[in-house]
Amino acid sequence: MFDISAPLILVLILVAYVLLSIKILAEYERGVIFRLGKLLAEPKGPGIILVFAPIDRLVRVSLRTIVMDVPPQDVITRDNVSVKVNAVVYFRVIDPRKAIVEVESYHYATSQMAQTTLRSVLGQVELDELLSERERLNHQLQQILDQHTDPWGIKVSSVEVKHIDLPADMQRAMARQAEAEREKRAKIIHAAGELEASEKLSQAAVIIAAEPVAITLRYLQTLTEIAAEKNSTIVFPLPIEMMHLLRQITGVEKRP
């Protein structure tokens, strides 16, 4: 049996205590240390730090951006349409001391604040604005959330409305509205085409009226097109101008 002296035992205990007191923080981590319950001046890290338990208590805080999914919220818009809306919030800790001291759980607090803000802001707009002006609403949500979480040392960088769940009857109504809008555009295009065609026909009538022989050429062209279809019987009206031309050729037309 080896006789280990008391000083050696104390040295071994001291070495073990120092080794256990060494903590390593990653580049994206900061350590908030409470010494005898009192917060130290500045967060520690990254790298190697010493935490002397039980005198010191270390709280690790991540500085990376956190992506938080906001659960679907029942929202009644200003025009009394009930919808379910969920969103995504991007935030990160910029002051580890405030994030630990000023609020019990900054994750839970930010989540609850995002839910209430989502219902409050989207309840003040109409359904058409909610569907068409999503970018503006995202910016408004981000500003309000960032203002409320700033005392906690939290920076909200972005809020994105992810999905809007409409009632079935509202989806059918919007489908009918879209179909009516498409029919409206089709009728407007058709009417514009009819107007343009009538203008062109009017111009053609003026040109033909100035040149009587032009109508005869047009009749002959039409006769050629009909004959190409190999019809057995063709009823073709003879224009008056052609009759006058034939009379002049044969000398039948009376002279004054």
C-alpha cells in the first residue's frame, strides 16, 4: 500500500477542480456568468473560460439567427372574414445579458409576442389587402415585433406570413370572382376587336365607293374562293356595276 500524503491529495483535488472549471464556448456562443447570484459585467467567450462552481453559474446563449414557426392563428379581418394565418419569425440575440436577465425565456416570450402581434395587425386589414399587400404587412409586423423585443436584447430581422387558410365558401366565391373577371376581360377584348374590324370595313367601303370596279373584282375573288370548295351549285348575285360595264361593251345601253 502506498501512503499518499494529505498535500498531494489536496493538489489532485485542486487540479481536478480547475479542469472541471474550464468551459469552452463556440464562436457563436456567449456565456452569461452569475457569481454568488450577481451578474458579471460582460458576457464571456468565445473560447476558454473559467467557471468556478458552485460560486459561479454559467448560462450559454447562442447568437445565431433563430427561425421560429408561429402556429396558425384565427384572425378576423376588418371585413369580417375568418381566416387562419401562420408565419415565420427570424430573430437573434444581440445582448445576452438582457436576454437572460430581463425575461425568463426569450424563446417563449418572442413566440407569444409574435402570435398576439399577428392577430392584432392582420385583424385591422381587409382580406384583399391581406392577400395582395403581404410584403407591406410583413414589414409592419417586423417593426412592431422588433420594437417590443428590443428591451429583451432581441433583434427581429424578418417576419414572413407563410400561409393563409381561407374558408371553403370564401374560396368558391373568389373562384367565381376570378372567373367573372376573366369573362369581363374576354368581352372587352372581343368588343375592341369588333370596333377595330368595323373601322377597317368603313375604310374599305370608302375606298370601294371611290372605285366602282373594285367591288366587281371583289365579287370575282369571292367567286373563285367559293369555286375552290367544289360546290355543285353556286348562287352568285351579279353586281349592278358589272351590268353597266356589259351594256357599254355590247352597245345595248341607250345613249341620250
